[in-house]
Amino acid sequence: MTLAMTPPLSLFLAACVLPVFFARIRAVPLWLAVQALALAWITLAQHGELSLHSLTAAVEIVAVRGWLAPALLWRTLAAHPLARTDLMPSNLFAWGAAVTVIILALEFGIGASVDAGALTLGAVSVSVSVALLILATNAAAPAQLLALLFMENALALFESTMPTPWPWPVHGALSAVYLLTVAVGNWLAASDKSLGTVVAEEARDNA
């Protein structure tokens, strides 16, 4: 693990944290794409040298997590009535809980100035904590799906802490699970449209 991984880790952290405070559901596919670009960058810098394995893994991440999955999500969210709602409720209680969770998760990265691996564990912890927070505060099917994808990106990031990269069958299985999650989530989100319409109308009436 080298300190050259610090910029992409910072990008990954930003793509995990900023949507919680500022993004609406329809914008999260863009943040997932940014996470994928950061993951590809981390994969290329993982062992300080470029190899065929790291190059092909980075291409797979960009193709599946950075382009295909966000494109599928965009199509589903474009017609969903809850797409314009906040990813997490915009109130002081929810924001306070988010800040507390993020700070506690980053405690794992205290030693980052000495060991970049500690910063990676901190980023993984932040991503998982943010995903759990979204699951706990937003019951909408699209938000739940996006939280699960945050977790799966955290799992992919965790690989960078391993002394040797995962073999290709594992990479392929993770990509298949990611796309399966998107497919099932899109189906559930599509079937949730009628309920989403009612919720969106109630939110407008209460505004």
C-alpha cells in the first residue's frame, strides 16, 4: 500500500459522504460512477506497478460499476416519483447522526499518516456506515437499492487492503452480484412507483 492511493481514496470518500447531505435520489447514480472511477484508480495504484491483472480489473470496474449499472439506474429513476426526494432526510437529527457515524468510522483511519492501509479501512467503514444510515432513514426502494450498492463498492475497496489481488473468478462473481443487485433493485423500484407517487404527493402537501 502506497501513499499514491490517498487521492483516489479521498475521491471515494467524497463520493460516499457528499450524497448523504446534498444529493437527491436521482443524482446518486452519478456518485456511484464517481466511486467506480475511484475504485479503478485505486486498483491501478494498488501495488505500485501496472500489471495485466490490475488493468483488466480496472476496465471491468469502469465498464460495470462506472457505466452499465449507473445507466440502468438512470433509466429506472427517471420515471420514479421519489427520484426528486432527498437521499437522506434533511433535518438536524439525521445530519447529526450522519456526522457522528462518519467521524466514528474515520477513527479507523487515524494512522493514515503512517499507513495508507488505515485510511482504506476508514473509507470502507465510512461507506458501510453511510449505507446503513441510508437504510435506516429512507424506506424508499430506490434509496435502499443505492445503499446496497454503496456496500458492494465498499467490499470492492476492501480488496485493496489484501496483499494479493483476488483471482479473476472472484472479480467476475462480484460484478455479476453487482449487476444482479441492480436488476432486482430496478424491478422492485419499478413496482414501488405507485406507493412512491402517494408518498411524493404527501410530501408536497406537507411542504
